[in-house]
Amino acid sequence: MNGTPLLFEEFSIKGLSLKNRLTMAPLYLGYANPDGTVSQLMVDHYTEMAASGVSLVVVENASIASPSGSGSPFTLRVDDDRFLDGLTRLAKAIKNQGARAFLQINHAGRYAYTPERLAPSPVATGGVAPREMSKDDIALTVQAYASAARRVKAAGFDGVEIHGGTGYLLVQFLSARTNQRTDDYGGPLENRMLFPMRVLDAVLAEVGLSYPVGYRFLADEELPDGLHLDETSLFAAELNKLGLAYLSVMAGTYDSFMLPDYREKEKQEAYMASFAGAIKKAAPDTPIIAAGRIQTPETAERLVREGTADLIGLARVLLADPFWPLKAQGRIGQALVKCEPNCSLCMKRIMSGRPAYCSQWSKDRRTAFLAKVGEESPGEQ
């Protein structure tokens, strides 16, 4: 499309050259094998995403500890060297398509699928109260993040992303809503920042300062008693001092995703972009990725041109139309297939423990996908 010259300019993060400003933001689809290894379904999916024309693919949510750190049995794992072969294969598949490959590492904390959950404080979710982490638990978890990052680098990924979004463990320490500790890790914001800062320090020390480390950044919990920009902007300013590859900005957690106000808001195009703009002001030296239903190339171009963000993250939008970047660049002369704002099929399938697909796919594609995962008919429309 003629009006999108900035989107297709080269951009550099931490010395890593990107061929354009379009990235695939991490999107959990439940495609891993039940033991946390890389499946053929996952390799096929990320090969397609990398071939879409984006410059960077961020593979979603690999657990640094299992089961205490995994959000589902179908979450990737990176907590042992035995997972390296599959992860190496995945990184190679992405890079073979001309895209840079990052892997996101995570600990689910109070959102883990096991009843034996760990969190900063015993704040229940789903009727299950996690065990408050001891100082030893905290030290072991910090080391687990560092070891996971080492494996990401060893597997051949171009960088690692620390998952500090969606209400997972790092957010649970940062938010006074879920962090009710009275020791060094609780109380004022300075103390609540201590755990994520120690995680980042350990990761940077493990992989080396020249290796790109990004951070999935929660700007707002979208809950009345949760984190808001007054605190997250201060946290972003601290992260700005670390020389990170980027901050990938989002809003909302599993505690807010199903609230009526949030569900209405997330139907709007670029509904999280204002948060990216605010964090860019707080962290001016760090590249910012904006995401959140950026449906059209024109909107993406505007966000970059006006300085709201440096890079654009496409998640569900790219799942709905894997040719989005090529169409935006004018290399494919077809209309965009848009993510349907009133549809939540992908989320419904994930929440029911089934691999996700998109309602906007053609009937033949849906049928082929469901046959591949062992389901007989397209089912939901």
C-alpha cells in the first residue's frame, strides 16, 4: 500500500537489524505437545508466521519451571536442556523464512494449571490460593529465568523476551493487588520492582549484554485496584536504564479479560496504543512495540509516524491473515482478512484446553486444521 513507507523501513534493536517495523507479537495457541516439547503443528505455524513478511517472530510463553510455572499442559518448556533439540528446530524454521526469532520465557505464578502454585502472596484465583514464595523460592526462580535464557540463546534464537505481562509472576510481584508481602519484596513500588529487576539482571548477566533481551510490558491491569500508568511509567523508566532490545506494551490480565468493559474496549482498533505512547515517553531510549488489534496498515503507519511506537506487534490479526504484511506492502493484491472484533473463538478454545484456530479461516483450512489435531468437524463458526 502506497501510504506505508515507514512500516517497511529497516530498524535496529540492540544491534540486530530488522527488515521492517512489523513484528509478530507472542500469541498462545496451545500447539505444544503435552510434555512441553515442540510439535510439528507448532513448527508449521511459526514457519507460516515467519513467511508472512514480518521482520521478527516472538514465540510465545515457554515455561521456566513446570508444572509450577506453566499456564497449561500444552505450554512450551525451556526448563531443561532436553528441550533444546525441539527449540533449535523451531528457531531454525523461523530464521529460514528470513525473519528474526525470539522466544518468550515465563512463569505463570498464581495462574499455573497445577494446584501447587507459587506467587508473591496467597491471593486466590479460580478458588485456588497459591503458596507464598519464600526467599529461597525467589532465588531459585530468578536463577530459573537466567538458565532458561541461556537455553534460548543456545537454541539459536536471535533474542529472548521476558514475559512481564498478562498478570503473570513478574506482574504479580509488581502489583500491590497481588503482592501483599511485608518483606523487601513488598510494600512501596521500589520494593515491588525488586523481583522483576533481579530477574532482568540475572538474565542479562547470563546471556551477555550484547544479546538482545526484550520485555513484554504490562502498562495497566485494567482493574480498579490494579496497576496503572502512575506506577508502571516509573517502572518503565527503570527498565530504560538497562539497554533492553524493546518493551512490548500491553494492557489487561486474566482477571480483567472477561470483564464487560474490557471486552468492549478490546473490540476497538489499536485499543492498547495509547499505553504504548505513554510508556515511550517514560522510556525514550528503548524501542517500543505497540500491539492490540492493529487491523490496518494505515493505522500501523500512523502509530509509527506520530511517534507512539517504533515497531508494530501483530498477534490475532496475523493469525486471521498470514498475508497481512505482504498485502500491506502491495506484494499481494488481495483484501485484508480482518480479525473479527465480536468473535472470541481462539480464546474459547484455549480456555477449554483445545488448540486454537481462527473463525476467519476458509472452511477448507479449518477442516484441514481440525483433522490435523484429531477433531472431526469444523464445529464453532
